[in-house]
Amino acid sequence: MKPARPKRTRLRKAAAPKLPRLSDKALGELQTVLGHVFKQRALIDTAMTHPSALPVGSAGRGSNQRLEFLGDRVLGLVICERLYERRPGEREGALAPRLNQLVNKSACAAAARKMALGDFLILGTSERENGGAKKTSILGDLCEAVIAALYLDGGLTVARRFIERAWADQFANPAAQTKDAKSLLQEWSQSRGHDLPTYETLDRIGPDHSPVFTVRVRVGPTEPETGTGPSKQDAERAAATALLNRLETHKI
């Protein structure tokens, strides 16, 4: 006969909040989209869970934030590998801007939209009503978290297979030049008679050795866009890329 657990342990377990999870139907549909059946279901449940869906006081535990951190690195490795192999004649200075274009938050959000990942995203009521499933920042984080879940459950080959599919349009896009996004946005602005783009740092979080900057860019009468990155320059490039993508989408 097993000894009874201490009362305090039983109470803690009883009080532990129930974490969100996909329905069995949604899980089956999502696994079809991803082309992978998860051995560790908790990984994909967590990957699809935005912090807004968690109980107050959970401090983000059970959301996709930690997976997003890992997925960003896995994505960077796969994209670097692809650029290295398929552009043997290009120098590092030409490869770096192309890498940034393919791994920034806007690129991740575009991949998430291509794979319809937002259809399976678990959001809090308020965030869902505010259109969270369509926000670039949320979709970008979601895509990185899914990559991490695939990597942890199936290895690098499975994650790479998803990235090749999700980024196929961006890989094939002839407009995805090696020219820096800030330069392209500046050219777009000048060609339409607007002042030069202006960048404003909105936030800086994280420790000194791993900061995250949030920057907003404005151009002429268009709505501004934001971007994040480990430096002001990276965040500015991410913001410029997000705005360029929106301008291209709406043919402004």
C-alpha cells in the first residue's frame, strides 16, 4: 500500500491551474497541416498557447514563450544552412541581410499565415476579440514556438521539413533582395515624395547580455509598424521589413 501524500502536497496539486490544450479534432487537423504526429502532445499544446490564455498569476508558465526562444535559434540555423549551401558565390556581407529578412518576426508571421497556424492558436478572450490571431507579433512568436515543438519532438529533420514548406514562397520571392530593408523603405519613401522614415525606440527589456528592443517606424501618411530584435539596428530592420511587407500586400 502506497503511503498517502502529505496534505500540503495534495492541496497544491488540487489548486494547480488546468493548462489550455487543443481539442482532439483540432490536434488532428493541426498535425495534418504540420505533417507530423506528436509523441509528446504537451509540446504542441504549449506551442499553440499564447500567454493571454493562461490564468492570472501563472507568470507565463505553460505559454509558448520558452519554445519561441528555442524556435528562433532552430530557424536561424536552418536558414543559415540553406543560404550557405544554395548561395556558394555570395560573401557574408550579402548573406546577412537576406538572413535577417527570412528570420525576422514579419517573415515568421508570413509563414504562420501560409500554414494557417492562427486557426489553431489558443488565446485569451480579450486578445481573441482584439484580433490577436492576425497580429504579426503573435503569429511570429507562434511560428517559432511550433518550430521548437517540432524540433524537440521529431528532431532537426522534422523542423527543417516544416521550414522548407512554410517559407517556400519567401525562398522563391525574387523581390527578397539582399539590400537592407531600411534602405528599401527609404527608397520607397523618397519615390513617393515622403520624408525619410523615422524610427522610435518604444521599449528595451531583458538583461544586458540578451536585450530585446522594440522599435516603431513611420513613413508619410501610412500607419506605423513595429519590430523587435536583440539590438536597435535589428529591431529597426524588423520594423522596416514589416512595413514593407504591408505596403506590398496592399500595393500602396
